[in-house]
Amino acid sequence: MNQLELEATIAERDVLRYTPAGVPIVSAILMHSGQQEEAGVARLVEFEIPAFAAGEISGRFGSAELGASYRFTGFLAKKNRNSKALVFHIIDFQAA
């Protein structure tokens, strides 16, 4: 199963654009900061991840407040067919 749930802020966001097939899409960089427990020890985890929202959710994502905390759900996939880089595909999100 490839499902990811992440609490993060929208650090950067591009303007709404359309794919050649006419699908609306918004790309962004999400920033996560939090504590995780690993081997019984609390660990500070901070990272940025490229993400995008496509289709109906792109309009709502495109107007979401920058810097606010949201809980995102989605999945990971390669950026494109020939890439090894991963991108978080946002399926839904809500205020955290």
C-alpha cells in the first residue's frame, strides 16, 4: 500500500496551471517539523517535500493559507517516468 498522511505547512506554492490534457494542477513545497520516537528515543524530524494537487482539489489547495498547518493525505510517486525523485500527490487536506 502506498498511502501517506503528513502534517505540514505550505512553504512555497506555484500558481494554478493546466496539464496538456487540461487537468488543473498546483505544485508546492511542504515543510514538516515534529518529534518522532525511534528506538525509544525522541527525535526531531524536519524536512521539505515536493508536492502537488491535481484535479478538483487543486483550486482549494491553491487558495490555502501559506504557512498554516494542514494534515495532508495522498501517495508518493516518481516525479516523471524517467526520474528517481519522489513527489507527494495530495488527494485531500484539512486544517490541523
